[in-house]
Amino acid sequence: MMGMQALPPGERLRKRAGFLATQGRGKKLHTDSFLVFALPTDRQLTRIGVTVSKKVGKAVERNRVKRLVREAFRRRKALFPAGLDLVFVAKRQAVQASYEQVVREIEKLCSRYFQR
């Protein structure tokens, strides 16, 4: 089911250098379940990357957290300003988060830090 529902590769951080640059030079923001790094870029798209360490849980749980964040971002990407690289680093409590909770955290993050 890739089709129109997928997050295009151009909207995802895919290389280690992109993650390191965003985490090194980006602004650090906190939500209940995530540490978020935001770095303005000269691109037209907002890109997202998600990291979930082994401390958070087993592979199934880590992959679920990544899917939830990517889907919530995909449906709410209009809330973010263009030209931003974002890295979501999951905290341990992210494993218990529901999709609705992740959406609420993203909306709260946007209203607090990314007012247009």
C-alpha cells in the first residue's frame, strides 16, 4: 500500500549525516514521549527522521513507534513550516503511546514552537 498514503523518500531523513547535523545544530524541543530536534534548512520540504534506541524496547515495539510518528507527521505536515529537518528521538514512555497521543504531542509541539 505505498501509493498516495506513503511518506515520500524526499520527506524523510535517510542518511546518518542528516541525523547528526540536525541533532548537533538543531533546536532541542521536548514532548512527553519524544525529544525533537529541529533545524531550519533551505529546502522547500520539511523532512523527518525517527530514532528509537534499544533501551525503548524490542524491535517490534521500536518499529511501531517509528510507524506511529511517521504516520502522524504525514497527516499533520501542513502544521510544520517548510524547510525544516526534524529528528524525533523516542523516550522510554513512547512505547505506551497511542496514535492519538502522538498526534496530540505533534499538534502541541507545532502550536508551541512553529507558529506560522
